[in-house]
Amino acid sequence: MEEQIVQKKKGGKKSFVGIVTSDKMDKTIVVSIDTKKMDRLYKKYVTRTKKCKAHDETNDAHIGDTVRIVECSPISKDKHWRLDKIIERAR
């Protein structure tokens, strides 16, 4: 699993690296972002998963691809992210 990578871009925009879990919608992908967090009681790392819908203008990304998404102004009710670049293609 990919570890969460948060970077602030110019203008204070966040970016995450995740894996595409769905590309069935037109110009929209669902990206799964995994983060590891220490459990306060048991002192063990727990993996948390967050799913974000991102805008993919050219429908380039497919299931299993590792992508970077960047924060943007709201495109629809659920879409507040856009595809920045495809880091690695799925085999």
C-alpha cells in the first residue's frame, strides 16, 4: 500500500498520492488514499483509507494506477480534487 504523501503546492493547495479504485464514471475517478496512524491505546499503527472523487478530463487513469491528485475549487457536489499526473500505470 502507498503511504500518504501530502505536499503543499503554490497557493497552499494540498496534493495526495493514491491508487485509482474506480474509473466507471465519465471524467471522474475514485482515488483511495491510505494513511498510517498510531493507535493511542494499543500503540500500534492502524491503516486508515480515505476515498476521494477526482476530475480526470481526458479519462486517462484506469483501475490500479498510482496517481497524484491536487485540491481545486468544487467541480460538483463531491468532486473537489483534480488529477495532476499518473505516477505509475497498472500492469
